[in-house]
Amino acid sequence: MSRYDPAVTEPKWQKAWDEAGTFRARRDQRPKYYVLEMFPYPSGDVHMGHVRNYLIGDVIARLHLSRGYDVLHPMGWDALGLPAENAAIRDKRHPAERTAENVRTFKKEMRRLGLSYDWSREINTSDPETYKWSQWFFLKFRERGLVYRRYAQVNWCPGCKTALANEQVKDGLCERSGDVVEKRRMPEWAFRITQYSERLLQGLDQLTEWPEEVRKKQRNWIGKSEGAKLFFDVVGSDERIEIFTTRADTVYGCTYVVVAPDHPILERIVPAERRAAVEAFAKDQARKAAKKRHDEELPKEGIDTGAKVRHPFTGEKLPLWAANFVVADYGTGAVMCVPAHDERDYEFAQVYGLPLRIVIRPEEGALDEPLQAAFTEDGVLADSGPYTGLRSAEARAAIARAAEEGGFGGPAVTYRQRDWGISRQRYWGTPIPIVYCERCDPEGEGISVPYEDLPVRIPPINVAEVLTGTGEPPLAKVPEFVHTTCPKCGGPARRETETMDTFVDSSWYFARYLDPHNDEVPFTREVADRWLPVDVYIGGPEHATMHLLYFRFWTMVMHEMGMVPEPEPVKRLINQGIVNGPDGRKMSKRWGNVAGATEICERYGADAARTFVMFAGPPDKDIDWSNEKVEGCARFLQRVWRLAWKNHAHAGVAAPAAFEGRALEIRRAAHRTLHVVTEDYDRLSMNTAVARMMELVNFLLPIEPETDAEKAALAEAVRLLATMLSPVAPHIAEEILEAYGASRSVLETGWPEADPALLVEERRRYVIQVNGKLRGEVEVPAEAGEAEVRAAAEADAKVRPHLEGKTVRKVIFVKDRLMNFVVG
RNA sequence: GCCCGGGUGACGGAACGGUAGACGUGGCGGACUUAAAAUCCGCGGCCCGCGAGGGCGUGAGGGUUCGAGUCCCUCCCCGGGCACCA
């Protein structure tokens, strides 16, 4: 077979691996290695943009298998969720049907690409035996006080009469109906992830093998802010308003206080004659906030509530305003305003004619008065009672301390991160395992479904009737689902009709792979101890904050529950770049620039496609798909094949006692390549690893061996080449090794070590510079020292002219690299 | 506005502070062929020079260094994230 035909060879090895169970994780004596890729939502078509993720994981998994690890490399399906439900609404097919179909397609393509999954561990989040455990966790979390019911702002589409996820809102409009989305306060279930904000933040310091970018994004998202809280008593009431500030040093400059328009305290403290106006203002602001585009900043508007508050330090009466620039769910929903030293407060004070008081002055120089803008920098306090003269930093500490001693505040920390709302008015999700019974639970807090009654199954439905995309939550339209009996009194009760955010399922799925068929517990502690944490996790950077934070949170809770050995789920994280179409735009049907996996594998072979994806660039950078370049990779593989083919007859030639001359050079080249390729793989530089292998092929291919030593050296080189190529292009590698007499898969024979004796050079090239400019090159014995290199350099015909007539002031000698003459 | 990335030949990309452009794609020239495909050989940053050679060159400008694509400062452009966050 002088030409390699992937269409024959690739299926042959895929079948062989399957039959031998090569990818089964075994739990034997070998050290463990858990490779995980973020599991997909199985969509209808599989294109090369989807699969880069899996290919990177596959190269890592195969490399570790070859190196003698017990590798766990599972795959599953994030099958619940919006895309499936929207598709179902569109074409009136049950999402389960479509999902099953898509899973079959995905598996077929993954197999065709030669991905090394242990399919005996496959999981699917739409399987009741899997989502049962999401419900189990929900109840466990509830027992731990981590689940609560709250009223929160949700995106509400008035046309569809349903809440929408943020992803469904495009530029303030409903993705489906085009209606203007409103913010509406609705009850929902939420997880107290903010109880873990500090731990999530602290934990990042230990995640040294995560991309710095992701850690920064998470830090940013958590948004820890240190400052002080201060209480402002409401005049003529025993209520008080708590504010949060990072600039307690400016407190003497506070001339008014502002609360969010919908701050609950307003109901209790606004004087009767102002109440109507303040309520109207709040309504108007809610409407405007709902309409505004996400990135738009509204003009500052406010209203004097008529209530007064007392300055905690001066006792002065200050006006209390409500205004749109204060957000209800950050900090305390109330701020002290210091127009002289805060840009927002300044702007607002200008609009409404509120007074301004300077209490911070720069350490050097003076302020332009009257102020044209807020002076927001730190400085020295002025007109600030006992704190006058202190620097900002000292004053912040002193004022917070004083507030604490006086019982009207103290140091405080606030986080930007919010609790995690998980309620979705959707059908195709994990039902929240709660029932409502008017007799046992008159407050409507919800009664947990007993563990033995799990799973609460997603009921079968008539798709056309229930999944209309409008009206009540779909499950509310299924009477057999809604009507149930109360677990406490046995009387009639109603089920919760909301389902969970799918991020719940993806927060713990990685642990279910360890024990996918267990029906007693989600997984045992024993398997968790064996496999966790995940050694390497590969996925897109778009999950840096959402999924990866939920996932860490969940693991911390599981750790506290004693289920897993460590509080962090993943040691090493890799963010893979996007695969764009040939036009540089993200691969998508919309642009008509997709490279279908089926088509590509049929045209070029899986190995060529895999090689291209690895060779096109480092894993974390975006790449552009190019059929021409895939062809280039196919050509390279043909060259590898030709090299193997022409030297095939030498596979059995016995190695002589010693190699010299060209035979030695062949061995040196092969072992040197093995050495650097191994290093490249270790630092995930697959693109340069492939380049090194191309160089080796370019060197070996023209050689026509004459002696037995050369023949044996070439045969060895081919074997080594096939082995190092095997993580990237496994099919052709196996085929070559088999032809060269291997009786077992390369995945079982172990990773070769480069012979150190062959890595040592006899002669060494030195670059010679004069004043930092390249002037020549000399070759000396490898052990030569500075004196010998200098002698050779000074004797060099190209270097000499640059030294003549000059004084050598200094000579820089870098062993094995260069010599630089500094002359004047 | 704030926080991350990133700017290197026609293109994708290489380069522990030490020969800039490895490897590949495309291009050009040639060999083989009746022809094409496949394959093989050669050329390939810019400027000057017949040549040997010399000068310039990693977004712009400055700095540190014997030596800077790489480190530091200022700025420009592109991509991404967050955003009335007190």
C-alpha cells in the first residue's frame, strides 16, 4: 500500500480500540489521570468549531495513556435547557426525541474523529437517573440553609408571559417575540453562593495552574470591596438607613443621602404628602430601567422624599433622596453622597442644586474653587471635626473604628457577586423538588419532596399543547404533574412548576462520571478519593465566570458534606480558542462558513483534521479553519506514510553494536526530536511538536540507507516518529507500528525515552557578535571554553575585519550560544 | 470609564533577554509527464550593490542592557469581559 487511505485505516483502529476496551478507566495500580472536557449540549450538526475542545483533551488523554497512567476520559451530554426547548416549540417535536437523535450524531462523529472516551461512563442530564441527583443536591443544600426563596428582578416578556434568561434577551427585546422585556419582581429559588464569595476568592490563589485571565475575571466578578457601613437615623422615626462606602474619609462632606427608588424602607418613612409622588417616581424608574439597553447609562434622576436623616458624626439633618443611580441589590441599596469628592454625587448635585462641601484637599497644591469637577483622589482631611489633618487612608480606619465604638457602623466588606437564582419557567429542565400544601405550609415556603420520592420526573406531554412558548410555565399546564399529595399530611398539594437552571447539572456532573450507575448516592467517597480532583479541564473562556464559579461553589459544598477530598474541582484549566471559519468569523451556520466534521473526515481523514487543529496554533489562541492547510497536513501524513513504507523492509534488521556516520546522525535526529516533542507536549505546545516532527520527516525521507546500521537506525526512527505522532494522529501511528511488528497498541507499550547519549553534541556552533551585531559563526568542539571560542572567532575571516584597529573593551561569553565583542 | 488579552513576511505561526521569521499555507521558477494530478528540487522581509557585503526591520516613541520581538515607561490600533458597584 504505497498510498495511505484513511477511509480504510481509521475505522479499522476505531473498531480495534473499542473491542479491546482501550479507553476504559480501570482503577488498577497505575497512577490516575482525569482528563475532562466541558460536556456539550448535543446540537444537530457537528462542525470543526465544536470539536477543538475534544481534540485537545484527546491528545492529552492519549499522551497520558501512553505514559502509563490510568486515564479517566469520559463524555456526556448537557441535554436539558433552552436550545432544546426552543427547537421543540419551533417544530413541535418532543425535546427528548431530538436530543436522542443528536446524541447519536455526536457520538458517531466523536468516534469518527478517534476520540478516546470511556463510553461505559456516558451520562445524560435529561436522564431521570442523573437529574434525580441534582434534586437530591437541591434538598441537601436546602438542609444546609443554602437554598432560599426570594423576590428578585427577572426579565419578563409581556407578550410571552414568561420570565426569560438573560441569554434570551437581545438588546432589551425578547429574542422570540420581539417585545420589550421588563424587569419584574418575581419569587424565585436561589442558592446562597455569596456565603462562599470570600472562599471562592481566596481559593483562586491556590489555582496556580489556571489561566491568570480566568482568575482575574473571577476576582473581578466577585468584586470584593472593603470599606465601612454607617447608619443614618431617620428623623422622627426609629428607622435607620444603612449605607456602604469605600470613602469613609469623606463623611464630613456628605450633604445628602440617596436610596434606590424601590428601597423597602421608603414605604415606612416617606411623609404622607410625598408618598404618591415617590411611588410614582419608583414606578416610572422601573419602567425606564426595564427599557434601557444593557450598556446604556440613563441620565440621573431623583426625587426628594421629604424625609430627613441625621448625619452620624455631626448630627446635622440631611435630605433623603431616592434616585435611579443607586442600585437596589448592591451594598445596602443606599449611599451617602459627597458631591465634592465623588463624580456621580457631583453630577447629581449639579442637576438638583444640592450643596457641596469640600473635606479633602490634595497633599500638595490647591483645589480650583469653586470645583468644576469632583476631586476624587485621596488627600488630607479638612473641616472634618477631630479627623481634620489626617490622611485619607488613616481617616478611613479611624472613622470606621469610631462608628463601631459609637454603635452606628463599622468596617464592612461588600461583594459585587449576587446569589444564584435558579428558577426557570421552563419544561425541559430538572423539576425543583418542592410541593406546596396550604394546610401544612400556609406561608408557602415550600415543602421538600422526601428523598425516597426522587426523582420528580419531567412528565410526558403533548408538545403542541404545552410547549407554546406563551402563558403559564409549561409544567403548570400539566395537571397530572401539578396535583400531588402532601408528603406531610397526605392531603392535596401542588407541585412547584419551575425547573432548575442547567448550570446546576453542570456544577457536579464531573463527579457523576466516577460512579455513573450508582442508584444509592451520586457517587461514593471511595471513587472520589481515587479520581478527584480533575487533573485537566478543557473548555471555552466564555465559562470563566458563570459555570466555573458555580462549579467551584458546588465542590466546596460537597467538600463540606464530606463527599469529595478537596474543595476545588480542577487542578489545571485550559481555555481553548475559537475555531473561526476561513473568513475569520466565528464558525456558524449563519455565516455559511462551517466545516462539517463528517465532510472533513471523509475528505481528508480524521488524522489530517486532528493534525491541522493541533498545528494551526497554540490551544488557547483562536484559529481560522482552512481546507488548504488541512490538505497540507494530509500531505505531511502521506510523507510519514511514505517514509514508513520505503523503510518497511528494514523493520527486522538487527541493530549493530555501534552506530557511526550517517547511521549515528539518523539516530541523533530521531532522539533529539523525541526529546523536544515530549517537552512540547508537556507544555501543551502541540503546534511546535508537530513542526518538529515535520522537520524530522524532511530530514529522513531523502535518505537511501546502504548499511545495516543505517537501515536499523531508520527503522528505529520510524517507530519513534509514529509513537510521538500517536497522540495527534493515532490511526496512522497504529497502522505504521503494526506494520513494523508491534503486537499491541501504542497506548499500551509505553512512551519511549530519548537516549541521553544521543542528545549530546560533539561540536557546537557559536554566534559571534561585535557590538551586538551578528558578524559570524564558528564551530568548536562542544567542550570548548571561552578561550578556544575567542581564538576561533578572532581567526574568523568574517569577524576579523570588524575587530581590526579597535580596542576590545569587553567580551561577553554565553556557553553553548554566543560571544559578543564590545569594541570601541 | 475600569480590567484582561493581542499587534512579528502575502497568510497561520516559531523564537529560556542571545542567529528574528522554525514549521506550514499560498506564490514564483524548474524537473518528471503527451497533458494534468501527485511527487521531487530551488527561490522567497525591505533597501543599496554585479558580487562579496552593508544598512534597515517584530504597531509608534523613549528607556534599561554588551545584546530587546521578549524587561520598564508613554502612546496608538484590534479583540474580549465588566460597568451608575458607592
